[in-house]
Amino acid sequence: MTVHTAVVLLSAAFIGIVVGGLSFLSGGPAAAAVLAGLTAFGVSVPVLRSLIR
């Protein structure tokens, strides 16, 4: 695993955790918060891959 891959995945995981946590704290069900976090993770990986070089 390259440093670039590690930075992208860790940053995407952080974004996913923040989005999932905020979704949960806003009063939504836990399953919806997990789904929001996973979606944020998946969407942010290609964006971060192109931004971080």
C-alpha cells in the first residue's frame, strides 16, 4: 500500500465517520447513519484520489 492510498483511505474513513456520526446525532436511526457514512466514504474516495497527488 502506497502512502497516497493510505492517506486517501484514512481521509475518506474520517469523512465517513463524521457524516455517520452527525447523521446519528441528528436523530436518525442507526441504520440510516451507517448507510450515510458508507455512502460518504464511497463518494469521497474518487474525489480525494484526484485531489491528493
